[in-house]
Amino acid sequence: MTRKIAALVIPVSRPRNPLVVATLTRRAGAHGNTGKAKRQQMRQRVQNALPALLAGDLAEFELD
């Protein structure tokens, strides 16, 4: 009796495209500050400057 030898087939991996990795990690989003981000930054600036404003060390026009 003759035995048939089964061929072992190993799939050859294709070389990875380096640009594909970058495109998979990108996410859509806004470019630049949104109105919400600007308002948040202004609130933070006022909160940080509030003690100096109340103490009279800083005038309102000196905030910006």
C-alpha cells in the first residue's frame, strides 16, 4: 500500500504596508479650537485670576 504524503502549505505573509498602520490609528475630529474649548479656557483663566482681581492686584483689562 502506498501512502500519500499530505503537503503542508504555509501561507506566505505579504509585506506590511507602513502607511496602513497610520491610517488605522487616525480618528476624525475638529481641527483647531471649538467654541466649547475656548469657553473652557476663558473660564479657567478667570478662575486662576480671580483671587488677584478680588485683591485689587490685577485690573480687568490685564486679563488678556
